[in-house]
Amino acid sequence: MARTKKERDWNYYKPFLQEYCLGNLSYSNKIPPHAAYYQRKFFAPGENVNRGTGSITLFDPSNPREGNQYTMWKDWSDPQGKAGDIYALIMKNEHIQTRWEAYDRCEDLFGPAKHVVRTQAIRKRNRAMRYKKKESTFKLTNEQIALENAKCREQRRKIEAQVIQNLKENGSLFRSLNHIPCQVGHDRKGELVYHQMTCANYMHAMILNQDDPRYISERDAKKEGWRIRDGAKPVTFEYLDTKSSPYHLMRWQLYNGADVIGMPPYKARPMTPEKDVLDNIRVMLRGNGITDDNSVLFDDPMGQLRELASESTWHEAKVLGQRTLERELVMTQLMQQCGASQYKLADVKPVLEHLERDFERKGSQNLFKSGYRMDLAVRGITGKYTDQLLRDTLEQTRAFQAAEKAPFKELRVYMATDFKAPGEDGFIPKGAALEGERAYKALTAIFREDMKLFGRSDAPAFGREVSLYIKLRNDGIKGRISLPLGRLAGGNCGTVSESISELLLKPDRDKVFTEVGRETAVGERVRLQMFNSPEYRKTYEENPKLCEEQAISEIEKEFIVKEAVVLKKMESFAAEESQYMQHHPELALGKHRADTYLYQVPGKYCQDEKEVLRAFGSDLVVNIRRPAFYGKEMDGYVIETRGALMSDGQGHFLSPGHNEVIVGPFLKENEARKLQDFESKFELSITDTTGEERYKGETARQCLSYLMMDDRDMYERQKSGMKPVELSQRQHVTVRFGDQVLMDEDVYLGQLAMGNYTSVYDMLEAHCKDRQSLRDLYGGLHVNEKYTVNPELLDIVQSYQQVPQELIDQDLEREFLPEGMESSRPRVGQKASVAMQWYKAKALVNYCHTEREITDHIVADMARKYKAETIERVIKTHLPELKNCVHQSLERPEIQKTIKENRERNAMRLGKVVNR
């Protein structure tokens, strides 16, 4: 009984969990030291340490991504089915029967507990408090208020410490802005409502960065008939108690939405492209009284929003760090409202110094005072932003209603060249004037044909230029568009409005971001200014480099302004198109996008889109997006290119030009899955006289390509009538994809059974009848060829001019002679042993492989000169390996007839009478 009544602080030894695991459990040495789960994955007691990385995972319950207060994940639990802790692990590992004995074992390992939190007096007080709360007679004492305030301040210090760490690591307050945290509760009518978290609770939830940002109390969950998952741990938040005097902070616990069974699953907001984020910022600025007439909206909307945030906060603060902190807090939340996934502070140093000083001296007061002002400022700015969105929506609705009656009534298209698209009514002649819906459908057909012909250089229409004049009367858009089909000059866009914008901006973009265009534009500008100004001519002669740099800067500024103007003017047309697509989804360009190349550019090479374009050139780059657009969290940019980049042979690719930027292939989720299947399932087996060779994945594809090239080389080499014996052996080729056999045939080089195709897939398609297996193979093979480390080999295979089958059959009908064995050819005085090796070599170069095939070929050659007895004797003497087949070969009717005719011919030559 004494053992069970011993006072134990059960929470004291729980932080020692990782220390116990490191000293008493095994962990995999395959985990790299820089991995996130290094020294957090262990093998459970009795688990096979030679397989996997272990089933025990440690994490921090208050912050699963960081921290040291570890506990065990759900992939290992104690015998009672509860979440495992250090005592359950000791019981399992050391075969201890009770948790009390496990506690004693912890005392032996880590020393006695330094303090006991819950004494008998505290337990008695807590029971009384729970009873008073139940009877609604509970009142906080000053001591309890001070305790609650202290606990909340302690949690605030942890929040501020994490914010400081984020600023040091990546220059932002929070790691991600993808989710806006909210509390789920009930209003006075009993209806479910969602309230966005504020101040300290907002910061705490943003630091936790859970995939589900919703939090709910257990009472509210039960009202909706939901249930808290077994073993779920609540998160501690705070609130201001205004019912007691004085006002004070109180703690309360909420459960994450992922731990509530029955709660509808959380739907994450879609990733917002960078251009849409800037558009949302402009709408927010207009709602707060900053009109579109201000050019800053086009040049630097972020700077204007930062100025608005600064004016909306405590701008009278004398400390620079305090003013900057409040401005950046507001900017962070405003950028989150506009759809940004991350925001890095413009001025990190003063904010970081201010917070570190606040953390050390004032106990984390200033951060949360600034958080309160942040809420007030954001509430005022976003309220006007919401009103502006409603006004814009109303205006767009009116425009949509007018567009439904007469869609695209302001659109005019005049054809400057003929255009022929597949279909009966796909021809549009030169001089055709189109307007409204007919003009839009014509543009759709042109852009769709451009995407369809991408990569098909053998198509007759590839590269054919289509020219037209386009005009949008209300928006002031007009100009001539030239589009070479198949080159994606209009981009790989999903809408006609985006394609028109690309084409209108392409000439100016090429002047800035291509070497040829930049040199031409700078030369023209310099020559014009020299012609107009003698002073400029003198300046250019003194310092030509400075003048050229100024010209480049002017050209870049002009392009930025024009880009902003064109995109702004195309907004109404884009909105009208979006409404039109809801009723005509068959005209959407998105499903016809071309299969381009994607590469991931690390952030250390390029800081913004302009640097990416300078490195790769606008003539090569189709689109530039953040990895978040494709659902991946990584730094840098993802570029979409019209062609493959040059490979370094090590799985990386290089940018064109002098300043090489090293990039890697960017695989979308479905492409990565297909490529993984290809690498694991695609197998090649080649069997010849030397044995069997096996290859897999990319190596197998390259080996098949080399076989195709060898087949072509042998076909060209044997046109002289001579073939090398060593390259004329039969090879048995077997190609598998998983359990399916795609090819299982004997191959002789020179017959063009493999080489007369322009791709590995076409070759396998000709030899395989299982179309489903080919469809499964095509996706992975296509991705593998797109990002191959040996593009030269792929170009050689694809650029081959196929030979007509009639010509191949004609070339293979003649007999071939062994190359390099002219001295061994049968003649008068030649030794029979030497001549027989020539006969055998001749049989081999004429596609004879088995002993019977070789014997038949030799006998057929010798039957025209020798008697049957002589043939049999010579073969058995000098080619003993064929002696078992000689007799059967000589008994063939055609051989008997040839020998008889030869005997009669010899008799007639000698003047003897032949009895027929």
C-alpha cells in the first residue's frame, strides 16, 4: 500500500522520453543527419531492426514541428490502446508490469523528481473548485487571477520566441500563410459560426500551422453531435475575462478540427497565382480610397499597401522597431487576405532587434500590444476591401447580363492571312472580318491549333504564320498579332484573354529579355538619340557602356508600364470570357494545353521573375510560376519552356547563355508517379552467345535506343554485300513492363526490325498487341524522354528517316558474304578446313543461327559443286558439330535435284552421254 500512496509527479519524467529512446532503443543509421525526423524515429521493442526506419515517432505535442518536449505518435501505443508515453515504453521494453514500477525505474535512470506539483492540499482545492464551478458559485481569488495571468504570459513568451526564430530563419513572422485560423462556435440563436482568431490566439495558431486551421471547444462539438477523437490533445488558447474585476486573461482549451469526428472535412483554399494576389491588392487599395489613376498601382502595389498599413497603425510611436513591427504585422495579415502563401518582411533588422529587446526586458508585452492594433487596422482595411469587392461584383454582374445577350460585342478580328483548321468549316480566308462571338471562336480555333501542333515539326502546318488584326473598342486594345503555329507564341494559356495579352506583350518582352532583341532595341534607341542630340553623341563616345545601360533601363521601365496597362485593360474581357465559359465549356483552351517542359529554378539563382527571364530568355520561357501553383512547398520558381534545356549528364540542366543557372526537372504529381512506375517496372533482357544482360528503367530505354542505332548502322553497312561475322549473331530481346511482356523476339542486326522507327515507343507498339500495357508504359516513358540525361541519343533516334518496307525486303533478299574473310574463300588449292570456316561464316551472316539452319545453308552452297558423299565427308571432318544434321539436309528434295543437275552438267562438259 505504501507504494501506491507514494507521491508521484507523473509529468516530470515525460520530457525525458527522447533521452530514454536514444539510450535504450535502436534507430536506423540510414536516416541522414539533416533529415527532419533524425533522432525522432526508433524501432519498437521486438521490432526487426533490419527493415524500415522504425515505428516509434517522437513529436512535440505543443508544436509538432519544433521543440524538445517529445511524446510518441499514434503509430505505436501501449497495451491499453492509449497514446504511448515514457512509462508505457519502459513497461514494454523492460517487461515491467505496472506504471508505478516504471516510475521507480525512471527515478533510477534520471534521479528523483525535483518537485511535486499536485500535493494533497492542491488536489483537495481543485475538487472544491470543480464543485463550485458546477454549482455556478465559483469566484476567482486574486491569487488564482495572478496564476492565470502568469500562465498566459508564459505562453506568450513561447509564441514570441518562435516568432523571433522565424525572423532569423526566413525573414517572416510565420512560415506559411496558406490557412487563416478560426474558432468554430455557436451564436445566440444556436447557429454554427466561424470567427477569425485575433491577437495572441491568431499568432499561436499561425505558429502551429496545422493543416486544418479550425478549432472548437468540446461543448460546441457535442452540440453539433460530433465527438472528440480518442487520445486527442487540446490546444491552449486565451481570452480576456471582462466579467470579473479586474479584467484578466484566462486560458481555455480548444480541439483542432482534424481531431473532431463528424466535423465536415476542411477544404483548403486554392493556391492563388502571384498575378491574382497583386490584383487583389489593387482592389484593396481602391476600396481604401487609392484610385487607379495613381501610377503606383501599376508600378509598386506592394509599396502602396505597405504605406497604407503604416498609416493605419500607431504611426506616432517614437521607436522605429515598434512602428515597423505594427506595419509588418498588418502587412502579413493583409497579404494573407489577398491570397499570398508567404510574406517576407521588408525591414527585418529593426523588428528583430525590437522583439529581442522586448523578450528580454519587458516580458513579451509590445508584440501583443502591436497585435491588438493590428486587429483594429486590419478590420478597418478589410472592411472597405469587402465593400469594394461587392461593388466590383455588382458591376461585373451588370456587364455579364449585357454580355449574355450579345457576347463579345466589342471584339473585332480582321484576318491578314488564310487559316485552315481541321474540320469542315475550319477555313477562314484572308480579308475576313469577324466580330462578336464569331471572332472569339476563330481566336479559340487558332490558339487551339497552335497548342496542338507544338512539338510536331513533321506536321505540314507546323510553323505556318497566322496574322490578324484585333481590336477591343471599350478597352482600347488594338494591334496586329503574328502567330507561327506550333511555337506557342501565345503562351500555353487556358484562356483566349491570356493568349492575347501574351501576343500583345511579346515584342516588348523580347526587347528586354532576349539578347538579340535587347541588342537591337538598344542600338535603335542609341542611334536615334545620337541623331537628335549632338550632346548625347559626345556622351556616348566618352562612355558608351553607361549610355547603353541607361537605354536598357528605359526599355525595361516602358515594358513594365505597358504590361500593367495591357493586363488592366484586358480585365473586363477576361471577366466576360469567364462568364461565357460557364455556358460553353467545350471552347475552353485549358484541356488542350501543350505538353511543355517544367524546370525548378532555385531561389539562390533568381530572386524574381525578371531575373528568371534574363537567365533563360523570353523566347524559351512560356510561363513562370511559384511551386505553390502546383501544390508543392519549395523555394524558387517553376519555369515552363518551349524546349528541353541542355543536360549536364548528372540529372541537372543548364540555362542557355554565359551565366549558367543549374536547374532540375519539376515533376507534377502524376508525372512523378508515372516515372516511378517506369523506373521500377520497365525491364530489358538481351541474350546472345556470351550470356544474358538485364537492364531497368532509364538504362533499359537507352540500351534499346543503342540497339536501334546498331540495327540502322548494320543495314547501311551491309549494302556493300559484306557483313562482319561478329555482329551477325542472333540476339534474343525481351522487354517487360511489370508482368506484361511487350516484346519477346529474336533480333538480327541489319534487318531493321527495331531500327526502322523514330522512338522506342513506336518500336514496341509494332511488336506488342496488348494496347493497355502500351498505354500504361507511355506516360512514364514520355516523362523519362522529356528529362533524359542523354538528349543527344534521343535526337539521333527521333531524327531518323524511315526506310520503306519494300526497299528493306528487296535489300534482304540477296546473299551476304562474310567481311574480312576474302582469303578464306573456296578456290582451287584452298584447304578444305579453311574453306569450311568460310562456308560457316557465310551462313551466320545470312541469319542462320541453329545447327540445322547453318548446315542447310552450307549444304545448299556446296551442292552446286560437290557430290553428296564429298559434302558429307568434308562437313563431318572439318565441322564435326554439324555431323548430326548433314544426312537429313542432304535428303531434302531440292538438294537432291541440285546435286543431280550438277552431276549431269559435269558429264556433259566431259562429253559423256547423260540418260535422262
